[in-house]
Amino acid sequence: MSAFSLFTMTPRALLLDVDGTLVDTNEAHVNAWLVAFAAFDYRVGHDRIADEIGKGGDHLVPDVLGRDVERRHGDALRRARAEAFRTHVEKNGVALFPGVMALLDALRARGVRTALATSSSRDDLALLERALGRSFASMVDEIATGDDAASSKPAPPVVEAACARLGEDPLACALLGDSVHDAAAARAAGVAFLGVTSGFASREDFLAAGARFVAPDLGDLRDSLPAALTAASPGHVAFNRAVIEALMSQAIEAARAGMAKGEVPIGAALFDGNGTLMATGHNRACETGDVTAHAEIDAFRRLAATGRDLGDGAVLVSTLEPCVMCLGAAMEVGIDVVIHGLEAPADGGTTRIYAPRSLENVLPRIRGGACRNETRNLFLEWLNGSPRASQRPYVEQLLTETRRGAS
């Protein structure tokens, strides 16, 4: 498979958190929650709330006060918070952080599109616009708020909504934020994360959360913009649905090769940062008697045998969500992007790995659900054939747990 002909400076878009990132409002939000909690006789310390800033109220209330309080008072607490925040902003005003407009101008000059990705409501944004005397719509290309998603950060829907509004795949985007909850939302969406320490999180907090680049302020980020964007996405593959499906086709072909030998149909493919196919692999546990002979490991071993180097921006594609072992190996190899088809609820590794602290490795961007039905149907096809009895329970469990959305 030759390199893709469509190249791009990636990421093509930068998603922007608002509170604590563009606008200096974190303390106002803490104070608003303190007022709301006190109105219902809940006494909570400043630092406890500060740790949760960056989450939407649908997460913050149960995480601070518990699910029982959420059931009894959640909506009322959020209304009280909104009123306290409005009162604070109207009385004290708010300000953009220094460097916001210069950063936006620099992004525009580089052809990078922008979108807000905030857990705040449209009403909160309108309040900030009145206080700032400036429209966010005049500053960025698109806007996605907590009103556009079923769940706020640290869940991914707000980030995914911003990508959708821009018409970009998450792998073509990065998110800039000031909290580890922004980082968690980015990770779950498959978006690279850039941190700015204008909020309550430190550089160390961001690195532990998987940030690709951390700046002390927006001015420093603007001055370091080429390095930050390269760190966010060092490869040159123009990720979109058609390209991702083309990459996955190589892993599916490898899975079929394994299935023809009686193996569980899991395939993997390795690409360099230009999208050139470097190696494929499939499960070989039955053939070798080695339970660690997963498709991804097989691909890594085959690549090593060629003596070729993946270089920066490498992509690992697997028909099934990789396990902890295979994702750990991907980090050791320096994989930038992991794309997988069917999720593996019982033993998948995407939610069970931590960001490495070594300078050489980064947490891969992980994009799931590619060609999901096709990759799931491989297991149905295997099960309807002449499967090995020892592997049948695993496949039956996988199919049961992934019945959602199957067709």
C-alpha cells in the first residue's frame, strides 16, 4: 500500500475551552458553586471545588456531594450556581486572558480552524459576551456548548460535537484547555490535548493526563505554536472517514488471513506517519502456543524483522480494541495514533493505561469504532464456521457484550 496522496498540516483544527483558558472565570465559578452549595446547607471547601472546575454541573454535583444529593437537589443546585455566577459577572466583570486574540490570529494565519468546546451553557456564554463586549462567534469558526451534548466534560460529547460542527474527524483536531477534565474529554474523543496552566492544574498534572504540550500562558503558546501543533499531531495522514476505512481494510485483510488458519479473526496493520503500510499481523496463539502472540505484537515483530523504522506519527490499526499489553507495546514503539474497530468491554486496554512519563513516549490518540460492524461480523463468521472450542467462550462473550448497535 503506497502512501496516501492527501497530506495536510495537522491538526487541521484547534478546539478551545473557554473558562480558565480564554476567559479568566475559574474563581468566579468556584465562588458560584460555594454560594449554591451554602444555600442548601452543604459546606464544601474552596479547594475541593477547584479540583472539579472544568467539569459540567452534571458531573460536578454528584462527584462532590454524591449521587443521593444529585437525585434530590442536582437541578436546583445548578440553577443556584447559574444565578450566583450571573450575579458575580454582572457585578465584577470578566476579562479575556492576555494573548487570546494574538493566538487566534496566529492559528488563522496557519490555516487552522477553531471551535469552542465548553461545558458551559449558551446562557453562560451570552453572559460572558455581554460582560466582554465581544461575540465569541466573531472570534472562532464554530461553537459547541454543554447544551449541544448529552453529557459534559470529562465525558467526550462536547468535544465530539465541536469536531462535528467543524466537519473534522477527531484525529484531525486538538483541544486546548486548562483542566485535567479537558484532557480526559479529549482522550475519550481521540483528540490530542494541549494544556495551558492558567487554571488550577499544573504542568505535572497535564503530563500525567496525557498532554502533548503544556504552555504557561497563551502568549507562550502562540510563540511556540509550530512546536505545539507538531507535538499534537506529528504525522501527515489527512484523517477522515475514507482514509480511516482504507487503513482499517489492511487490518481486516490480516484478520481474514488469520481466520483462514483457524485463529480468532483479529488483525493489525502498522503505517508510518505518511500512511505507508509497513507491516501487518494477526493472532497466532493457536499456531505458536504463545498466548502473547496477539495481532499487534505479530505486526511489531514482523516490522522488526524488516529492520525498518516507523518514524514519527506512526499509526497502529487493529480490528479489535487492543489489550493493555498491546497498547503498552504501542507506547514503547512510539505509536502516535491507535485506531480500532470493535470495542472489547471485558479486557480492552484503552481505559486502563496511563500516560508514560518518559520523554521518548506519549499516550497515543485512540480512535475507536472504525468499521465496527464489519469487524464484529468477522467474529460472527468465525463462530459460524468450525471454531476451536477453547476460544469459543471468549468470542461468544465478546459478541454478547458488543450487541449494542450491531447490524
